[in-house]
Amino acid sequence: MSEHQFNIRVYGLLTENDKILVTDEFRMNTLMTKFPGGALEFGEGTIDCLKREFMEELNLKVEVLDHFYTTDYYQPTKLIPATQQLVSIYYRVKPAEPMRFPIVGTPFSFPALIEGAQCFRWLSLDTLSEEDVTFPIDKRVVSLLLKST
């Protein structure tokens, strides 16, 4: 009998000038576009996780404004073990300091296609669509964002 566990991911929705920040990544032999964030570590709160992830990925301190969405259904995925259930939590965030991370204009503009490659882009909220992101839960979040604007 295998032990079932939760895999909790925390993401930030950073908007500025009618644009939203996304990250393009190459992980587990998969190209993906998603919102910045990552895995909750044991002993860590969700807001602390999000602040840590933004520091690790963008070297940016953020202020968490409010909770936006938590997965309210079971979402199977091939990117985590079948014994884990994915739970994704999204917060709206804003920079707590000037933003200095590099921005690219086209998807997947990595210096090299290697494991862990990552770059950041702004997407216009006026033209944002579910097709702009890779994963089903992010697509749901995009749909909710579009309804809230």
C-alpha cells in the first residue's frame, strides 16, 4: 500500500500597467508557461513560500495583497507521482521594491534549452487567454482573472 500525500504549490499573480507576469520554463523535459511560484516546503506557510519563491526566481521582494484562488477539484497530472494530489493556491502580489529582473519578449527565450531554464514575460490583460498558459489549473485562473477585470 502506498501512502498518499498532497503536493501544494503556491503562485503569485503580479500585475502592472495592465499586464500580468508569467514564467516560461523547461522542466522534466517539458516546456511550460505558468505563473511564478512553486512548491510549499514542510514547516512553511503559504505566504512565506510565495515570498521565498519570488526571491529565488526573480530576486524580488513582494507584498501579498490577497488570496485569489485555491484548487477546488482534483487535477490529475503526469508531472508529479500518482500517489500525490496537487493543490494550487494563488495570491495577488505586488512588488515591495523596484523590479530589476530580466524580461523577454517571446516565449521560451532561454540562453539554452537545459533542465531548469527559465525566463519571464509580461502578457497583456487585454489579450490574455487560457491558451497563454500550459496547465489546466492556470487556465482556470486565467478564466477567473478575465471575469474579475
